[in-house]
Amino acid sequence: MSITVNMHKAKTDLSKLVAQALAGEEVIIARDGEPAVQLVPVRKKRVPGKFKGQIWMAPNFNDPLPDDLLSEFYDNPIFPQP
């Protein structure tokens, strides 16, 4: 849902408009009836290494698949072999 308010209303109801934007609503502030700005939440910056030590991958993750499993893909008409 989208809400458009004029500058004066935005000044008086700023905290309410911020709450609506944080809730995912599109808030547009207009000047003289023309849309001027859009109020959007600030995206949180990504923290590298945040999940370090919490994700595990098997040592054989990149090993080739067994032939019997590959044949399930290539012999299937949905996945024709090129």
C-alpha cells in the first residue's frame, strides 16, 4: 500500500510516517501536490563473518556425483542431455 502526504502533514506526523515506512508501507512526501521524496528504511550494513563457525560443509562437497545419480538427471526427459 502507498501513502502520499503533503510536507506540512509530514512535519506534524513524522514519527507515525516513519513507523509506517518501517512496517513496509510506501510513504511519499509531496510538495505542492507533486511527489518530492520517498521515505524508506535504512538497510543495515552486511557484517562479513557474522556466521563464521556456524556453517559446515562436507569435505566431499565438490566431489563429482556418482554415475547412477547423474543418469537420473540425464536419462530424464525433463533434463535432456545436450
